[in-house]
Amino acid sequence: MSTASLFRWRQFLPQIILLNVRWYCRYSLSYRNLEEMMQERGIKVDHSTINRWVLQYAPELDKRIRQHLQANERFLAN
């Protein structure tokens, strides 16, 4: 699936979506924490929308980054 088609018909920029998904997956933040953080930056997004983004995009993000993580592990092992 191409990157352009992943974000087709979305109201928010792909960078905003990916930032929220990455922060949720990486740090122990709640959806409401992320909603508040986005509001502080002038972006109005509901916590349930962030939940839908995580459910939709986290598996794809994991699939795409997994190969890079494995390559780094092999490099560090040598």
C-alpha cells in the first residue's frame, strides 16, 4: 500500500496522524493526553479520532519499521 493512499480522504495532515500514532505507541500517553497536547499546538482533534488512527495505522507502521529495526540489530551484533 502506497503512502499516498494510506492518508487519502483524511481531514488531518499525514504528519499529524503519524505524530500522534508514534507518540501513543512509544510513550505511555493516553488518547486524552494526546488530545490535550494537540490543543496546546492549536490542533483540534478528538481523543476518539486518535484512537481510530492508532487502530488503523499502528499495524502498518510496525510492518514498515520492523525491517529497519532488524537490520540495525544485525549491525549492532557484529
